[in-house]
Amino acid sequence: MSRIADDAVPSLPRGVKFREDKARGRFVLLGPERIFEADQVSTEILKRVDGKTTFKDVLGQLTEIFTADEATIRPDVESFLLDLSDKQMMTIAE
């Protein structure tokens, strides 16, 4: 069973920014006294977290980018977002 509802909206909480680090040629997620370097997959996920797009729509966009079916990518995307939520780097409004 899914732990994030299809209509839930992931967003970055106040004080957390997703930015391109041009000097290093990659994206980073910046939070109070924290920094996470984003790999290619996490970058694609985070690009779609805008506080408006539902989890289901994020998954739909990712299935097109990675040419994968939703059932295959959903557990990984869900786990990634929940892990960030546990670290207070993501909010998920149900």
C-alpha cells in the first residue's frame, strides 16, 4: 500500500531551497545547516516539487522522462520524498 496519497502535494518547507550549483555542475538541496547533493534521478524528482503538483502528477512526469511504468518507480520516489520529509527537508500535504 502506498504511504503517499496520489493527491498529496510535496513541497519544500520554509528555509529549504533547491538550487543549481554552477561551480560544481550539479543541483543541491539547501536547508538550515544542511546540504544534499542531488544525483540525476533526485534532481528530476526535485525539479517537479513546486508545492502545486500532486504526487500522482509528479509520478506521471517521471514515467515519461525515465520511460518506466508508475508501479516500478513509485516505491523509489515515495521512499525518497518520505526520507526527505523525515529530515525536515520536504513537506507532504495530504
